[in-house]
Amino acid sequence: MTETRHGADKRRRQLLPPKAQPLTPAPAAVLRTGTRKSRDMTWTVYSSLRESILNGALPPGESLSQVQLASQLGVSRGPLREAVRMLQREGLVEAEVNRRGRVSSFSIDDLEQLYAMRIVHESLAIRINVPRFTKRDIDALRGCLRRMEALAGHDLRQWQGVDREFHFTLLAHAGDRLMRTIRELYDHADRYRWLYIKGVPRALSIAADEHKAIFEASASGDAALAATHLARHLARTALTVMTHHAPEHDPTTVRAAIRLATGAETPASGAAALAARASRSVR
């Protein structure tokens, strides 16, 4: 029993957050009394807190003092309370009865489930998308690749914005409901993605090669190959972070997601090899 609990505790270990950006106050125009309805204020506060959680300004495990946050953001506590409830429903804030909320912790289990969901949803979406691509879509994707190449090593935040544009353009015709889920998963993955980018010196170079492979398969109309490349691109991030922070963890959920996405078995040795190729660049 003790060994089982010890193993579970290891899998739930917290990971170090990326370098944070400052907490962003709500825009002054929104703060003027009577200029917006209460729900607009709540949405503004929610968006600001959400961004601060995802970029690490509010780190994992951070206690959320509504008095301090209201002062920092320049808002009343009513919209703040509702914004915190929205974040709790989204899984970014944990709360217990009669206790302050706190930013949800990083964990290996959460990382694996999140990326398994991304692999399944995004692989499905790209299979839907590839037959529907227009020349404008292909040109947009090609432009994203060029911009990411120019930004790599110079402006990581802008690179990240273009990476988001590239992924969403790949999946844009998949349907509103599927895209809403994909956008939320992509945003939640931001905290773990930064661990990968910061921890692997050649991360952007590896991503560039993988993006090119996804693009070429998509442009040629090969939906199955595009889905395979995309699934392995996403899996590499998850598996590399797991290898660095919880090497004893067996990524069965990610392997199952790859199998669903590609239609092929991915044995444990194959999953480990995928992560190892990225991990070697750290040395």
C-alpha cells in the first residue's frame, strides 16, 4: 500500500512553471462605472486571470486572495468572484468549502490526459479539414511557417502566437463545437508547452521540422499522413516533459491516443524512443 501511494505521489508531483509575465489589470475603458454591463466586467476579469494563470504570472498552487486581486485588477469583488467560479469550472482553479481558491497544480496525470485529448481531437479535426483546404488555407499555412522561422530565437512570445495560428488554420473547417474544445485544450497546454520549449534547446528547430511535415502532407491532400504527423508532434511534447520530470511514469494514455489517431500500435519502446530523440538535444 505504501509503495502504491508513493508511486501515485510521484505522478502528481508539481512541475516548475515558466518565467511569468506580470498580472495584467483590466482595461481602464472597461473599469469606468456604467460603461459596461456586469457580465462584460466579469468576462474581462476572467480573461485577465486566465491569461495570468496560463503564462505563469499566477503560478501553480498560488492562493487567490480576492481582496488583493480586486485591488490589483481595479475591480469590485462581485465580478471577481464570478470570474474565479468560471476558472474553477474550467479546471484552472481549485477550491474547497470555506477556503480560498488556488491555482490548479501541474501534474503528470493532468499533462498526459490533456495531451491525449489534444491528440485525439486534433487528429480527427485535421482528417476532416484536409479535403476542405482551399488555396488560401495552404498559402496561410505556408506564411505561418515562414513567420515562425523568422521569429525563432528572436521573439518566443510572437512565435507562440504564430504557432497557435498555424494549428488553428490546420483545423479551421472542423466545425464550431470541435474547435471550441480544441481551443480550450490548446490554451490549457500552454503551461506544459513552455516547460518543453524552455527545457529542450532545439525545441523550436524540432517543431519546425514537424510543422513542415504536417504542412506537406496537408498540402498534398493526404489526411491520414497529416493526422499521423500531427499526433506524433503533440505526443513528443508530452512524452519529453514526462521523461524529464517523471521518468518512471508509463504513458499508457498517450500511447492509446496515438493508436486511435494513427491506426497503428505504439509500443512502450516506440513511445520512449519518440521522447528520447527530443531529450538527446538537451545534452
